[in-house]
Amino acid sequence: MEKLEEIQKELAAIEINAKKLEPASEIWSTWTENAFSFAKEFLDQLPESPVFTRKDDSESFFSVEPLAEQGTPMDELLQNLKKHVIEPGLNPASGGHLGYIPGGGLYPAALGDYLAAVTNKYAGIFFAGSGAVRLENFLLRWMAGLFGYPESAAGHLASGGSIANLTAIVTARDAKNIRSRDVPQSAIYHTNQVHHCIDKAIRIAGLAEAQRRIIRMDAHFRMDTDHLRSSVEKDLARGIQPFLIVSSVGSTDTGAIDPLKEIAEIAKISGAWFHVDAAYGGFFTLLDEFEAAFAGIELSDSIVIDPHKGLFLPYGIGAVIVRDGAALHRSHQYQANYMQDALGKNDEWSPAELSPELTKHFRGLRMWLPLKLFGLEPFRAALREKILLTRYFYESIRSWPDFETGPYPDLSVAIYRFRSGSDDNAKNLKLAERIRNSGKVFISTTRIDDTVWLRLAVLSFRTHRETIDILLDELRRELRAL
Ligand SMILES: *Cc1c(COP(=O)(O)O)cnc(C)c1O
């Protein structure tokens, strides 16, 4: 009895502090207004804001500001956030971001994230969030349909393309029944232009000891299928099992699309799993003009596509789709006693049995909201605009006497370089750095066979004709200075 009273007394005493975590609605409304003003100012100023800021004073802030027992006012936190977090480095929201693979960050996606977090809807298991799971599966079915996959396909909305690729490769490993002892007799085929996350995924999946065949490319940096075919045949002849072919739809360096149809045929004959990394290029399938380039993708076994690239969403969403949904399920399903109420046959698969995740952010909402609010038409227009902007840049630079251009761009990435005859690698690196320091546009570089190239990657929904003209002006100006 005494014990019970003691507990009650302490509960009464600590409740006041514990309840601070649920502030009155006037308080959280004010915080929301503060955050909204912050966002509004950020977006209003975005056209004039530098796309790259070299300063970094964030260390001083995070090393001297301890976490305290008492809270800090919101406006003070937002000021610090702006100065120490938002301002330094690259500004990926800017339309001037023309390096790596930009995307932008559609505003309604932030509202989707906000509502997903406020409601904390559980999207891991159908039993707990049937609507949330249905919404995510609806989006996955839409993407599967874009690529002509059958009804039996299934997928997962992961945090990004890297995890999505890992999920696909693990599924391929299990579907082809590659046990540890089979790994050294199994072969993986890809060009040296696949994204580095494929290499990471192969190692994480326990496949580091598999035979790796680096397939040659043609002059467009697309996979040379004659070489693929002869490599596969050679392996079959010596008793090595062709296990996995990884192709790219939009390679990172040059945006090249591999010849999917021919690869699919070789995969079929050899029994290899055919994976397509379309993290960057996948959503260009929304444009009819790419029908021929994408032909054959419907014959693949798995596809990765990043809505935080081609649908311009903020970072944090990449999809994996597997043609045989049951294979994805076999690799990721589980049983646990404490989940006995939640598991079992439903009319929908749950993300928790199709991915390594259990408790996850309800990512589908950030994708569904913009797609429904805007409709598909503006997405198609923006994607077509990116293609045209890239061609506009490419055709402009092609006529410049001191410049060399790479192959005609398959998608919205182009490579080009200044050519003076001496020390050109260093000069191009310098040129890129000087343009970045202007703060107006951000460009990146890459190195292919020891040659440094400047890279243009157009994928932000905020990049328009005037942005490309600024880049052309900056290039002219820096060239004169060089
Ligand atoms: C971006 C990209 C990845 C990696 O995806 P993340 O979302 O950055 O993890 C993989 N492959 C290709 C082709 C990419 O463009």
C-alpha cells in the first residue's frame, strides 16, 4: 500500500515536466508559424541565394553548444539553423545546382512529410496502417506499370537508390540460390560506369568474392553487348554461372542508357538476373520520345528508380521494384512472436516483409501529395524541359572552338571540356572551381580514363533556360580569365 502511494506521489510531481512534451496548441501553432516564416523566407530568397557557399562555421556552433536541461526558444534555434546548417555548402534546392544529380525538393512533398510525422501513421504493416500501406503499394504499382511489369510485381519505397539497389541485389542473390559456397563460381557483369553503390551493395550482400566482369562500352558509354555476350559464353564454358547483369538507365557520369533489349536477351539465355539501375533516368519513361530507348526494360527482373531525382522530391525516397514480387518477399519476410497479431495473409503485402525495414517513415505521402496536387502533366513538361535544356547547352558549347563535347546526351547529363593542348585536366578542374565560387551555378567534374570532364546535370524543376544562359556566360567569363 505504501509503495503504491509513493508511486502516485512521484507521478504527480513529475507529470508537469513530462507534459511539457505536449505543449498547448497556441504554443505549437506559434512554432509552426515560425517554421513557416523560415521556409517562406528561404523560398522567396532562393532565386538570389548562392548555390554554393564555401564558409563552414558549423563546427564552432556544434562543439560549444551543449544539449541543456532547459529548452531554447524556437526563433533562436531557427537563426542558428540558418547560419550553421542551411547556409554553408551546397544549396540543393537551388535551380543553379547543375552538378551530381540534382532534384530540387517540391514544396508539397514537405507537407506530406509534415503530415506523415504529425499523424505518425505506421506504414510498415498492413494490419496497423492499411491505408498507408495501400497508398505506398499504389505508387509502387504505378511505377511498375510505367515499365510494363506484370501484376505479380512488388516493390518498396526505400530511403534512396543505394538502399533500393542493395535490396534488389539481395533479392537476386536469393532468387538465384547463390549460397556462400557458390559465390566464387558466380559471375556479375556491369560496365565501369555503374554507380558506385552497386559495388557497395555487392560487398554488403556478401558477394565480394563473385567473379566480376567489367564489360566494355561503345563510344556512347553504353554497354557493349557483344562483349557481354562473349563474357557470358566464356563463363558458361568454364562452369561459372552468370548470376547478375547490372545495367544503367542514365549512368552517373554521362547519363547513358544501356541497350536494354539486347541485354535482356543475353540474360535470358544465360539464366542471369537482369537488374536495371534507373535511379536517375527512370522517370524519363514518362516521355513518349523515350519509348524506344526504354524498350526491353519490361523484361528485366528488378528496377531501381529514385523519386528524389526524377520526380524532384526532397532527399529520402528511392524505389525498388521486382518483377516477381514473391522473390522480394522470400528475401525479406520474417516471423516474430511479438508480431503474431500483425502478420498473416492480407490482400496487400506490407513494406516490412518486402524490405529490411520494420518501423519506417511513411514515405509514400511525400510522393502521393505532389503527384495528386499537380497532376502528371507538369512533371512531363519539366522532364521534357530538362532534356531540351541539356540539348540547348550541348549544341551551344559544341560550336565553341576551344571546347570538346562528349557523346550526344541520351538524357539530361552532358560532358564537355576545355581544350588548350596542355595541362587540360588541371585547367578544367580550375574552371569548375572558379564557376562554383561564383555562387551562381554549381557544376561538377568527372574523370573518365584519366581525362577530366566538366559535367552538366539538369534535373532540378527550378532550372530553366536562364540558368543555362548564366552557365554559358560564366564559362565565357572564366575562360577569358584563365
Ligand atoms: C543517385 C544514383 C544512385 C544512388 O542513389 P541514392 O538515392 O543517392 O542513394 C544509384 N544509381 C544511380 C544511377 C544514381 O543516379
